[in-house]
Amino acid sequence: MPFTKRLIVALVLATATAAFAAPTGTAQQAASAQCANRETPPPPVDTSEQPAPGQKAPTPLEVPEKPIGGDRLGECGLILPPNSAQPPSGITAASWLLADIDSGAVIAAYDPHGRQRPASVIKVLLAMVVAKELRGDLVVTASAEDTQQECTCVGLKDGGQYTVRQLLQGLLLTSGNDVAHTLARQLGGVPNALRKMNAMAKELGALDTRAVTPSGLDAPGTSTSAYDVALIFRGAMKYDEFAQAIKLQQAQFPGRNGGTIMLTNDNRLLASYQGAIGGKTGFTDDSQHTYVGAAERNGRRLVVVLLRGQQQPTHITNQAAKLLDYGFAMGPGGVGKLVDGAPQPKPKVTSTQENTETSNDTAATTSDTGRPSPTAFGTVGLPITAAAGIGLLAAILLYIRNKRAKAARARRQAAQAAQGV
């Protein structure tokens, strides 16, 4: 083969080696760019998310390099197992997900990691932190600030005393924003409660979620996803105080003027859906209608999440019921998994000798996901760069060798010519 062709082949091989390494990262980045809500929820429709004067809006949460729960969950359209029936018609949610609570299998979904606003379903995360940290019989005194929250409200009384168990019931049955503020104060104040809620979300692997108010009222930086809400609900159901409160259809609560009042659960499925074991509704102008709920049939427990849905032509809880029916009719297979915790960084291997090159290897791994960061040759990193370098080096050596051979031939021909003169 002529030298020029050999050189071209070597260079092409070197370039192709690097190019084929890139699709893992670049294809996902391209797919993310096509998903409208991969980084942030849709623009707000009112002024609720405008930063306070002198403050900047929080930066969007980082998007994990690989979708939490499985590669298919990074898709932003309809995600079904092979040969599955189509989901029921009339589902208005911009994002939804069906999963098995016990196995963690995600049965079906639509844009599961698309970032939306939670509204009051974020109270499930607050309730989970409360159930973890506070005794149910602990007595809490309400403050004037608690009673002045933007409602929906249970109707707390300034100076009124309530057990944590009663407050949890008010939080989950009637979505009391006054109760959410009271419980946040008991957790060390609203900023501290939010830190605990977000730390809990991160621990679970709910990396699309950022709570910015304990009640779910919209504020700058709020974010969650259908996948995360299912993950949080699944985690909360492991706490008995939460599981007992969320399934109550009614509960007695201390009245403002003495005596008791009756709280009625606003989750319609408790009374209308066979096997319903609890759920939480939510609404704001920016989030639209949100819902998470669960049901059990024949020993199988499913959770359904709908975000940014509409009440017409079908109420959001009825849409949830249709999806639950659909899920119970499907087999145990799935398209992904509810993880049992956030991805952990890979353990570092410490050499007995100092080596400055290890800093390059360490830099290629992110602390949040433990996965390689994209490099100039995609996400495969140093091995591919080395392979490309070797190919290029081979081409250079081939060029030098050929040049020297030509020079030697020229010298021999000159000597022969001189002898013949």
C-alpha cells in the first residue's frame, strides 16, 4: 500500500477510536437538549418565583450524567415495556410514573425525570423528616407566625398546643400550610427544615428535587420530578407515623374555640378506589395539579404520580385511578427502578507512592454521582485518549520511517551514479 494511503488509514483509525467513545455522553446531552424540562420546570405564570430585591435566582440543579433508575428513564416521552398495551386515554399530566412500591420496578412513565413543581406533594418529604426526627406524642405550641401563612390552613390558634401526630394528620389530610410552618419551626426553623428536607431527598436519590418552602408554595428554585415524588413517597411509607396518617379518611383535631373539629382527607381515592392506602394532592398556579397516591391489590402495592395535570375533562384523582388500573393489569416487568439510595462516589484507590497523575483520574469523577465526567473524547475518558494517541503516534512513526527509507534510497542512487561517471 502506498505510504500516503497508509498514513490516511492510520489517522482515520485513531480518530474513529475516539469518535466511537463519545456517543455515551454526547447522545445523552443531545437528548437532554431536546427534553424541554430536563433542567428546570416550565416558566412561571405569575410573580411567585421572582427573587427578592438584591437576590439572585438559584441556579438549576445539576442533571446527573446517567438517569437515576436506568437509561430509559432519561427519555422524555412515553416509556413502556416491550409489547405493552397503551396507557389509558385522558391523562393530562405533563409527567407521570407508575411503580411497584416493594420491588421498586418502574412499570411505565412519561417524562419521569422532567422537572416540574411539586405544590403540596412536597409535604410528603416534610412529613418524612418529621416522622424520622420527632416523636408523635411531642406537644408543640403554635405561634402567631404559624397562623398567618398563606392558606390552605387547618386553623391553628396562636398559643394552641398540638401533638406532632395531630399536626401530621393536619398536614397530610387537609394540606395545612399553617401546620407545615409549625412543624418546620419544630425542626429548627424554616431554613433548617428545608436543609433537612433537601438532605433527605439527596440521600434517597431524588436529585431532581429542591424544596424551597416547607408547604410547597412556589418560590425561586423549586423543582421535583415524577420519579422523585415516587421515590420520596416510597421512602415515607417506611415510617409508621406517616403510613398511619396518610390512610385516614377522617381525624379529630383541636378546634380554635375549644372542643374538636373533624378533618376530612382531600384524597378522593381513599373512599372510591379499591385498595387505596393513601395519597397527597397539590395545586398552585405555576405547578397546576399534582398528585401522588398508592393502592394495594393481591399483595401488590403500586404508587402513581402525576405532575402538572389538569382537572378537565377528568379529575386528577380519577386519572390516577385509571393509571393504577392500568398498572395492576400489567406484568411485573418494568422500564427502570426506584433506587434504594443516591449513587455513591467510587472509592479512591490510594497508592503508596506520590503520583501527580492521580489528580487527573480523580478529576474525571464527580462527587455527586460517582460517574465519569465528560472529557474531550466523551465519557470514557483517559483510555480512549490513550488509544487515540497511540494511533496518532503510529502514523507519525510510519511517516518518519518512510521518509528515512526514501532518503537512504536517494543516497544509494547518487553513489551508483557517481561510480558510473
